[in-house]
Amino acid sequence: MNVIIIEDEKPAARRLSRLLSDLGVHVSMMLHSVEESIEWFQNNPHPDLIFLDIQLSDGLSFEIFEIVEVKSAIIFTTAYDEYALQAFKLNSIDYLLKPIDDEELESAIKKYQNFKPGNQKISVDFNDIKKLLVNPLEREYKKRFTVKVGQHLKIINADEVECFYSENKGTYAATSEGRNYLLDTTLENLEEELSPKMFFRVSRKFYVNVNHVKDIISYTNSRLQIKLNRYNEQEIIVSRERVKDFKLWLE
């Protein structure tokens, strides 16, 4: 497997290279700018797989592929909030949210390996993703959810939801009235439906609503614990790799 990394932060590129090496994946080249990448692609065989950062020091990495035709599979690496990640998911092998988690990296590599045998060429629509990155907050997000309660349908406004969480393969909305409702969706599908100004995915299991956060407490291993106004059935812990982004989100 011929792999390259396009990442303007050299320490981040070296860390990703080490993580890949631990998985038995050799990185043949690390590129750090749009200009450098264009020159390299024009003079070298294209790799099997690219780990692609979105924002480089001299522009968006998509500019590379306005000059050079993409002939490689792509795994996005990005520090962007989750408002645009659904687009990355639909248009690439996978995406990884910085700081990159080793288990998620391993999962992304497995996805690529499962994809590779088919010898299919993935179609990456950079224009669609760029549109989301330019004006992400102008998108329309889901304002209400409909849930079934017995023989009735109940409407829940998004701002009434303290958190969304997964449990026993189900996805639930915990509301400010102290009720939990089973939704016909998944946390992954909610990524494209929830406003990033209101909701943040603090872990694989929880999205929290900033307007219902009562307290934030230091927790073990550099993590944070979230206390909501009403929901208290399970501990809500901000995973270590998301703490930095969570703090930025609160500002």
C-alpha cells in the first residue's frame, strides 16, 4: 500500500505517520502545502491512499485537485467541527477528526482495505464540500423531531433536547422535561441534522446541547465530565481527543 500524508502541521504529520507505522502502514511521502503537493503529483506516480488535511498553510487542499486529477482514495483529516463531516463521509473512504484517535485510524484503514479489492474509483465532489466549508452556519438544521409514543406522535423541539445518546443499539433524545424518547435514527445520521452552534458530540455515545449544560468538571485522564440540568442517568464524559475542540466550541 503506497500512502502519502498532506498536512501543513509537521508535528501532526509525524504523529499520524507513527500511528500508521504501528498499524504496519508505511508512509512514503509527507507534503505540507498546496504548492508542494501540486508539484509532487505532477512528477510522481499517484499513491493508493492519501491522508488529506483540509486547511493547508497556503489554501484549501481541494485546490490541489483543481490542477491535478485525483487518482487516489482519500481519508480526510480535519479539525473542522462536525457540521461538514457528513459530506466528507459521503465523498471519501472516511474522515478523521483531529486529534486523530488510533482506534478510529485503524477503522479507517480497514474501510480502505475493504474498499480496495473492488478496484472502484471513488468520486470525490470537492465543490459540494467547499460549499459547506464556506458558509456552514447558513445551512438549515433540524428544528424538531417526531417520535412515536404509544399510538400517538409527539413533536419535540430541538432546543428542548438536553442530549442525544445511544444505548442498546437505540438512539434517544433526553428532554428538559425529564423524558427520554426513542428516535428512528442514529447518532451518525444526526451529524448532518444538528446545529453545530447548539450541539456538540462529546463522545461516541453523546451529543450535548450547550444551552442545558449545568456544570463542567475536570475528570480523570485529562477528560471532562458534563452535568446537564435534568439528565443524570449516565455519566457524560468528554473524550480526551475531543476536549480541546469542546473548549473551543464553548467560547
